[in-house]
Amino acid sequence: MDLIYALFRKHTTNSAKSLQNYECLHEGHTLCSVSSQNIVAFTTTTELEDISGKTWGSHVYVADLNTPWHSHKVVSNKAGVTALEWDMPGDKLLLADTAGNVQLWSFRDHILNDWLCLGTASFPGEHILGAAFFHNGKKISLVSEKKDNIFYNEKFTHLRFPPSVRYFGGRPMEGCLVISTTGMVGVVIASREGHQGSPQLIITSDSLGSTRHRITAVDICYGKNGHFLVAVSSGSVSLPIQCFRVSVKQSDDKCIIMSQALPSFFLQSSPIKENQYRHVVQLKFVVREDADSLVVAANGDSGCLVEIWELREKPMPIHKLFQPKSHSSQPEPFKTVLWQHQSHFMSSSPVVCITTSKLSITTAMPPPCYVMVALADGSIHCLYRDSLKQVATASLNQAWRQEEAPTSKQQRLGLRISHLDMSWLGCILVAADTQGQLYLYRLLPIAEPGGPMTVPYACTLLEYCLVTGLDWWDLLVSLRPSMMDTVCERFTESFNRQLQHVQQFHYVQFLNIKTSLYRLTVNGQSKAADLTSLLMLHSVATAFKSLLRPSDLSSHDKGPAESLAAVMMDSLTDVDKVLFHLEAKEFTVEPSTLQSLQQLIQWVADLALNLLARLPEQRQPGKSSGYELLRDYKALNTLRELLVIIRIWGLLRQSCLPVFVRSAENLDVLALLFKLLSRLIQTSEPDENLLDECCLLPSQVMIPQLNPSTKIVAVASPALFYQSLPIQLEFGVEPESLYFVPELSPVEGAMQTEQTVDSIRHIYLGRQPLVVKQCSRCGCKAQVQSMTRTAAIRAWDQRWARACRCGGHWRIHRFL
């Protein structure tokens, strides 16, 4: 359990004294929550830039865990935020406070630092204690008995898990459920029938039990039949831990809440009789989708007690007069459901916070998971679920180093943990202290508690992310550098064994995962660049071919793309001869559309130029990286097809053709590129004549720079493995220690540029454009607003609106 980084507020010589004087104003109860996309939301008592305590309140921030210093304030709340929850896709954020207000927030245009309030619901006089989004009914798990199976559709299964609230026909509704300190259960449904695109909120409340009673601790879990399981405590160990089954139904703009009491239980009697533990401080279901196990934490004068209780079915003896009539000699025993104590953990320090796994990856019962316990002395204990055996431990004091100034040391030694949260894969733990400062811990793999991360388990998690759409960043920072190539090879072999339609469906996500693995190593930067080019080539080919329409509407089985692929099977090296075998009408596109695609057409030609100019480097010994795209004959054939399409479109509108800087005006560059690529794929190894012609390319045509080196300042980069942990970070300050520039071997004679390049539209934006979108994972940039002249380029922009080409999150970046 290693502390990867600690993220502090800014500390300067002058502000250190100010922070020390106003320390009581900066401290308070804070929360943190990690989404399925590894975005952390956290609260602070004062704003992060405030050093005098003038902004006292409750402020909600979000940040990508890969670049946590770029934090963005979502909202400043007067009342203290008591619940902070993400929905399952990781797009919406739920806030609830002590004044009974519930707010739903979402990204505006999928920008990480631009947020939009979808709606606010109010429950006057209520202190919200717990909240949860509705379950969307999607649950995919690894079948434990088939974990070694080759095929994804057999290895992973869609479990039957009904949505919490459904429209007519079973479509899941969006909304949330909240529990207050007075025993109120409230429901907020975001109906899609609102005006001007904003959802219309339907608000309903009811009593959790038959009578309202005081609640101090609560947790909400998803039941297997679409209901909620709610566990509550009134704070005293002399009162029972009560459980309720809550169901929500909606019909005719009305919402109905049904609550049913379930078996309750008391904590173990022996410590309570000795008055060691008096107050129940927290309840937590072991897994949010498993209602059969509950963690209970109690504090007292001598420390804390943490217990696990499980819901078991137990036969009960009853008198024969009450037994149902049965023809068999031995009637079936009467069975009842009750809570049974399993194990406990004790410590001499009180409990501050407990967190557990968000989901169970495997179908094994009981699901393997961790219980993370934070104590008042600053220690964090990682306990295994079965016996609450301690697997690892860490301390908040590890966040500062010996070489720090005495004033800064003294100030940070007084910090206390306020809240914990685990990532969805269970690979990392985020802790927030009382000042809202964050600490990121690397956890041991749950498959082998106490052991290191293994290659098979890492590949299984990557496959799980591929199938479910979960973000895999937390797994990347848990891998060792020596594992990267092995994990990537095994992951690729497993993907190539899948059925063709499965590969097509997951192809883009597969390339994103594979690229992120290579980007973590210094030697893998060329491979990552090749894979990025492959992804863009695949996307451009899809966009171009989607514009083609068959001339004969009756021939649905064979369109223009299929006809072109059939012609490409012939060993033709002259692009003009290929045109004789194609129907010109099927490749006709509006001239205005062709002109809008000119930058993409230019990129295809630049890619072909760069690949062929790099081909002679194969003869040099010791150069084994960077040639994956050159050896991928399927990708090279796709590139040939695009050159043919560009040739035809150039006859329709000459201005859409790529522009080349040539040594001779009569040189037909497109025909030359097609000829060299055709000769390359017809032989297993390039001959001397082909290599000689490729060597002449830089003297015939100016080779543009295809992948300008983009500096990366992020946690998940090769610079991470050269740091002594923990890395000390500050809000709003990019760390120089994580600065990394990929060293890509430039093509001899290639044109170098220091301008900012739009990685989506492939146009130059100048050296320092005023405002751009920047990816929080790979660092590439794109235009914020593009001039969408045609439907084709508008569709191209929409393809990348939600995420970067690497799958990362966009944020607005301003050059100062």
C-alpha cells in the first residue's frame, strides 16, 4: 500500500503564517468521491486559493486523478455538503447538504472544467445524510468458473439486475434517493420531458419506517430485484441497526415510495456490557451491489470496533401444530433470514471513515473485496473482507518528507483524515484530510491479498474495462514498468482470438488501452505514436466510406466500399488503372463536402509519406521499435484504399487534394505513394529497389511532421517511475518533476514545427492559441469551437466531442 502522491494547498513563505493563524477556519468535515472515469470530486471548507479563511462554507471541486493539480470548482454551497455521489457512467454528480437541498450537476459539452446544474430539489428542514443514484440495470461480471476462457462473451456475462426505477417498457429512469437524519426518504426523478432540454424534476418524500426517528449513520445498497437496501443507526449501541427495503415506482407523473422493515440486529454483546464502545459512527455495505454483508463501526473510550455482519438463511424449529400439512414424513424446516456476526477488528484509536468496494468484478460468492478503515491517529488499515485480517497499513505522516521546512512539517502533522473512497476497479484509494487535501494510495490486488500485481490479473482487468467501458487509469499506475510489454502482448493475443464482430465492436477501445500501456514506458513512445496513427486512420476510413452511396439501390449486399476492397485484392500498382474497375457514380460526393474534408485528406497523404520515408530505417541494426504500423498490412491496405478515394475526389474538386512541396512540378505524388505502398504489401520484406526509392522521397517531397512532440505533465507517464514516492504536488502548480517530452525519431528531412496542432482536425492553431481543449491524459489539443460548414465535418467533430482520441477527458486550457 504505497502513497503515490499527496496534493497540498499552496504554501509560500508568507502564506504559511497566514494558514497557521487561520487553521481552524480551513479545517472541517470534507468528502471525496471517485467516478467510474477516475474523476475525483471533493469538498473543502474554504476555497483552495484562500489563505485568510474569508470564503468559509462548503466548496465542491473536481479533478482528473491523472492531473489533479488542475482542479475546477463546481459550486460553492452555504450549507455543508453531506453527500457526494457519482452516477454509474461517471457523467453526473449528486450533491446534498445539511439544509435539505439536492443538486444534480453534469459536464457542459463533456468539458471537465465546465459544469451545468441540471436541477435542484429541496426538502426543507431536513439534514440529508446519505444519497445514491438510481441503478441503470447494467451489470457485467467475470464468471469465476470461466475466467480462463478465451472468448469474452463466455468469460463475461450480463447479470440480470433490474433498474431501480423504470419507464414503460423497462427503460431505466434517472434520479436519486436520499435519506435524512429524521428518517425521511426522498426521491428525485429527472424526467426527460423537460423544456429546452433541461430535465423536469419529480420530487417525493415519505417516512422510512412506520414512525420518524433520529438517524446518525446510513448506507444505501442496490438490491437484486431493483429495490434499495437501506441500513440505518441512531448512534447508540443499545439501539438496533435497522434495515429497510425501499422500492420506487413512477406512474402518471406521480412517484410512489414503498418501505418495508427487514430484520435488524445489535452489535456483539460482550464489549458493550463493558461499556467500551458506545457510539455507532458508520455503516457500510461491503459491496454496493451485494446487500448480504454490512460493516458496522463503533467508537468508545478505548478505541474502535469494526464488525462484519452477513444476512443468512437459517432453519428455525417450530411446533408441529404450526407446521404446514405435508404428505412426507419429514416436513421441510421453516427458514428465516437473520443477520449473523462474522468477524471483527479492534483498534486503540477511534474510527474516522470506512469505505468498501463499489462493485464486484467476479461472480464468486462471497465477492473478494477490501474494507478500508481510517483512524483518528492518521493511519489507514486495509482489511480483507473474509476475516478482517489486516493486509496492509499506511499513515498520513508519510505524505511529508524529512527535508521540508519545520513550519510546514508542524502544520501538516496536525492534519487528520476526513474521508476515503476507492476506485471502481479497486486499485487505488483516495483519502481527503480536513483541509480538503488529497492523498492517492496504490492498493494491493484483491485477487491475491498481500501479493504483487500479476500479469494474468492485470490482463483480466483490462479486458473487463474493454467490455464494460470503465476507465483503466487506476490500473495503469498500479503496474510495474517491467510488466508493460508482457501485459500488452498478452492483452493483444487475447483480443485477436475473439470473433470478428466482437473485435470490430471493441476495436477503438482496444487501441486506446494498448496505446496507454505503451505510453507509460520511454521505449514505447514510438509504438504509442504508431497506434495513435492507426486509430486515426481507422476513424478517417470509416468517415470517408460512410459518405459513399451505391448507385443501384437494389444492390444492398455490395456497396462502394466493398467494391473497392475487392479491387484492392488485385496486384495493381497504378492508381489510375484501379479507377477503371470502379463505378465513378458510387464515389460522387458534394464538392462543398469534399472541400471541408481537405485537412483529413492532407493527413492521410502525410501519413503515407512518413511511413514510406521511415521504411529504410529497417536496415539499421538496433532499431526494433516504431515499425508496427509498417508491418500491419491490413492498415497499409486501408491507406491504399483511401488514396484511391482521394484520387477520385480530386477529379470532382481539385482544391480538396493534398498539397505537397515538390522538387519537380510534374511529380505525381499520390500515384507514387500508391505505387510504393502496393509494392510494400506484395512482399514479405521490402527489396532493395523499394528501399532505394523510399530513400529518395525526402529529396523529392517535403516530409511534414506527423506527430509533433507534445509535452506531457501527468501522473501516468514514464516520469512516474523515476520519482521517489510520495510525489508532493500543489493545487494549481504543474510539477516540473513529472514533465516528460516523448522522443520520437524524426524522419530525415522532415519539416519541424513548434506550432500547436489540432489533433482532431489536423490543422495548425498557432504557437499559443488563446483557448483550446486539452486532453487530461495524453496532453493533445483541439479547437474549442470549430466552423462546422458541412454535415460530414460536423459528424467528424461529434465523433470526438465526448472524449479525446485516447479516451481521455477534455478540459478548457488558456495560454497565459
